[in-house]
Amino acid sequence: MHNPDAGGETHSAEGVTSLIANAGHDVVYQSTDEPGWARALERRCDLVAIAGGDGTVRKALSALSETEAPRVAVLPLGTANNVAHAFGLADRTPEELVAGWADAEPRRFRLGRLHAGDMRDVFVESVGGGLFAEAIRSADRCEEPGQDKLERGLRLLRRLTEESPSRPWRLTLDGVERQSDLLAVEAMLIGETGPRIPLAPAADPEDRRLDLVLVTDRDRGALAEYLEAQLDGRADPAPRFIIHQVLQAELVPLTDVPMRVDDELWQPGESRRRATVRVAPMSVDVLTPR
């Protein structure tokens, strides 16, 4: 499963197919840009290789969640590659990863489930609202030709960290209700989101709990300093946020606020204002070469 817009000419459809075939595997290629691409997952196979960024990983895993999922392998060709980073794959080349499939160990990745009114969805990274959703909504207006996407995302977040207002939320965490004014709330399956921001560095994609991250007004300064350090190439430690590990969370914004599932926005409206998130019963095994 390949996103032909990811990875540039180096990892074109022909290049990725040849790379896998030259390692001794029989390959059936499928572009995720083609209509009906998910039907390819109905074929029997030993491994589904997902070549692309986090959006491509989500598309493929969401479709696989409706099937008897085989093992998957991630070839990170995107900008942030947060899912691949959670499994220690993001800093390795596709060539290195494919060469390691033969003796790779599988790790379980438990997917997330979102229920909001008539909306049902699978997520692989995070569901939340506020700052990071606002960054997705603003991204198209800030795009500059030739600018690095990761840098653009960091600069946008840096500005929004100062400008975005805190908003009131009602949260129910494993049955316990609380209200808070928050700059952002994120229910995380993995440790990083957006342009590799480590909101929940201890999150474990194999466990059955969500890391519910609360970003408050008190965190603005530390988050802004961290983003500035990233832009300057400094390896400053990430801020520490309030985190609750929960089996289920209900997120209810009490005012109009942008919300997102992974890298996609949705309009809550009245019928979708109450979002319930949990770790889903389905999971996939991700190959992690040594």
C-alpha cells in the first residue's frame, strides 16, 4: 500500500516495488490514491507493507481493522512519521527496514475507536481539540512553496501557542467528570503528534490505555520555548503536561472549538459535540526489525 505523493522520486511506485522484490518477496502493488484501493486488502497475503506518512498508515490500518489483519510493516516516507517513530522505525531507511523483515519481531499496535454522534472512526495517533486541531485548520493558509513541512508545522504551532485562547471543556475520564479551561486536550495512543511533538512520551501503543493529555495556560511558555528550540536545532527536553491514563474518555467542548481525529478535522456540531474515545478491541502486529 503506497502513497505515490510521499517520498519523492527515490521511493516511487517502481522504486518501492523493486526494493521489496529484490529482497526476495512476491509483491502486489496498490496505490492508496486509486478509487477502491482498499479492496486490495481482501487478497490473502503474509504481510501488508504501508509506504507513506502517518495519513497513509491511518488509511490502511483503518481498512485493515475490518478484516482478519495479517502482519503489517511500515516504510516511513512522510514528514513526521509519528507512528513509525513509536515503533523505532522512523530513523531507518526503507532499504534497512525491508532487509530486516526476515528476522523482525512483531509488536502489537492497539488502534483507537472514536464515537461522536453518528460518527464512527478508527484512529492511530490522537483525537482531540484546541491547539493541534487549530494548526491543521490553519496549515493550508500558511503554506509557502518550497518550505520544509516540518519547519512550517513548528512555526505555525509556535505562533498559535501564543495566540490561541484556552476554552472550557467537560471531560469524563473513566466515569469521573471534571471541567477545565484548556489550550488543548489530546487522547493519545502513541507518544508524538503533529510535527513530532512528544505530548505523551511514555505512551505505549501495545497497552489498553489512552494517555489523555491536558495542555493548560500554564504550559504556554514551556511549549513555546520547546518549539523555538526545535526550530533552532537544539535538543531541549520536552515540556511535561498533565496526563491521565484512562480506558475511556468523553471529551465535550463547551464552546465552539476545532477538533480532529489524527490529521483530519471534523465539525462537532450539536450531534457530534460529545466525543467518546477508547482503545479498540482490534489490533495489528507491526514488524519491528532489530
